[in-house]
Amino acid sequence: MKRLYIPKENGIVKLELSEEKTLITHSSERIRFLGYDIRVRRSQAVKGLKNGNKKRTLNYRVELLAPLEEKITKYLFARGIVEQTADGKLKSVHRPHFLRLPDREIVERYNAEIRGICNYYRLAVNHYKLNYFCYLMEYSCLKTLAEKHKTKISKIWSKYRHGKTWVIPYMTKAGVNHVRIVRTADCKNDKFYDTIPPTGKISTRTTIQARLETRVCQLCGIRNAEPCEIHHVGSLKKLGNSLWEKVMKKNRRKTLVVCRHCHASAIHG
């Protein structure tokens, strides 16, 4: 332990400093504090002033940096958002634990994570480099939606296309509203600063109702089945190897929308 001697009026105060928490280094070297990398700039960039003179406005200025490799990349791997390819690049992947959620809630959960990172590192001078983080998050969200609907990303884009981007529509009392994926430019705007849109309780009845309205049997595939019925089980762990049990385990759902004939076959074996 090191001792720090601080002069006082009537004597000397002896403080013991921890080796792990104490660092004396050059001001140009980066130090980690509260998730930021802090250092004093050594910049020769010249900026013109209003009076016509020029000045090195950034030299010997303190700057805050977002530790992209140590924090952001590790965050992506820890949450299962990306995986590393053979050539060392990052590739977005879908998140299996989001597949049961409605489309709107999937996008809003990704948005909450993007806001949390981008708003925290809003003061960083390399905040613009979080664009790649948002890109990986967006395509992970698209792959999750595509995996949920058993389709391709291109079809998700076509389904939810809105101008040059894509949005998820949902109904409100005022009419149809949209939710889109958040980007770094939105977090730079005070309107989006540290805010999360209010979300009400989403019931699974809406998804079952939507599957009933399609009138497509999930076992035999017959269309315009009349009437459609719901086959329900208590637990997926107890399912066997019959056709309807395999379909339930594959879809990770305890309910199936089936025609009357398939429902009777599932009940009576």
C-alpha cells in the first residue's frame, strides 16, 4: 500500500491508497473511468476564428472515448447478438428468446438496448462509431423477425417497408402508429435523449386471434378451414414424437391452430 501525505493545519493526514484503484500515468495515456476512456488530446488541428486568426482549439483538451472493443463488442457477444465468422468479422444472428414476442415488442426491446448504449456514450467524441453497433443490432432484429415468421430478411423488408426504411405498424386509439429501429442520429436528438416509449401490457390473445383469422391448419396445411380450433398442451417437455407434438416443439408454442379433423386426430391419437 502507498501512503499519501496531505498537509493540514495541525499536522499531516496519512491516507492509504489501493494499488488496484490508483494510477499515476501520463495525461496522453487512456484511463478507464465509469465506462469511458479519458485522456488529454495532443492535436495539431487548426480551426479558423471569427476574427480571422487560427488556433489549435483541440490541443490539450480532455476527451471522452467509448471503449468499443472492450465494452461494445463484449456486450454484443454476451447478449447473443453477433457471432464471429472464420475471417474474424462480426455477423448478426437472431435471438431465440425473442421469437415468442409480438413483432412490435421485439423492435422495442432492441430499441431499449440501443438507447441505453448510445445515450450513455453520448458525450464520447467517437460516438459516430456506434453506427456499426446500430447496424449489427438492426440486422439482428431483422433476422429475429425473419426466424419468427420462417422467411427471409428481404421479405420482412418488403412486408414492413415504409419509404427508405421499415417500420412495424400497430393500432392505437388515435389510429395506426409505427415503431422503427433507433439509430445513433436519433440519440443525438434531445427528443430521444434517455427516453423509452411507454409500452402497455401485450396479451398473447392477439397472436392467437391473428392465427385463427388466417384459417390455415398448422398440421395438414389446408386453407380456409371451417371451423378452426385451438389444440393446447400444458408443457412442451412432456411431448412425444407424433406429428403434432413435433410441430409444437419446433414452433416452441403450447398452442396449435388446426382444423376439426386434425384436432380429433391429435386428441384421440
